[in-house]
Amino acid sequence: MAYCSHCQRPFPNAKAWEQHISNSSRHHICYNCNHHPDFYNEDELDEHLETEHHICVPCDRTFDDSYQLIRHDEAVHYICRLCRKHCESRSNLKNVSFHHPHAAKKVECFGCNQIFVTYSAMVLPVQTQPQSVADVAV
């Protein structure tokens, strides 16, 4: 006799149990690797598909590695690669990415040698300085 521990329900044989697993909406199964036990909910299955199989769930597209999936998420779905926040547009994504304190800093100020995330972030403090300081730095 087979038993479904997830549903707490017995089945007369293994074939009936397998049919139950395949047809029940309470079971969330990875058909790529037959992960056992099955996942508690669809979110857990989606996370497994993304992390273990590099699958974009909304697109149903598979990538070779996690880096390619992250780049796809960023370009197509506007998901921040640092915090995984979903944004409504590319400009919102740039704004979210810009405000991460651990974002890579790249631009060195030619006046004070301080490092900034972007060129515009470097120029903003210069523009707000008194005129004499702004003239020297620019």
C-alpha cells in the first residue's frame, strides 16, 4: 500500500499514488530532477528551478549558469542583481541599483580623489559647492 505523507492519504498501489502526485494541485514537482520530497508550494518550486536549474520561470527559458539567468532577469524583467527587487522599468532599476551601499564604485574625482558610483554622482557635490571650489574642481 502506498501513502502520500503530504496529503496524509493512503493509496491501494504505487501506480495510484503516482497518478495522485501528478494530478494533485497540492504537489509541486520538479520534472527536471524529480526532487523528493516535492515542494510545499509553487514559490519553493520556482526558487528551486531558478537556483538549481537556472530556469526563468515566467519565460520558461533555461540558461547555462546563474550569471546568465541574473543578466536575463535584469534586462528583461528589471530585477536588481544585488537585492532581487522587481522594478517596473529600466530607469527604476537603475535608480534602485544606484542606491545600493555595496554597489561597485568606479569613478574617481579628479579634484579630491574620492571614488563615486557614477560620473553624475561625482559631479553633483561639485555643483553644490561655493563657486570658487566648483571652478577649481571642474
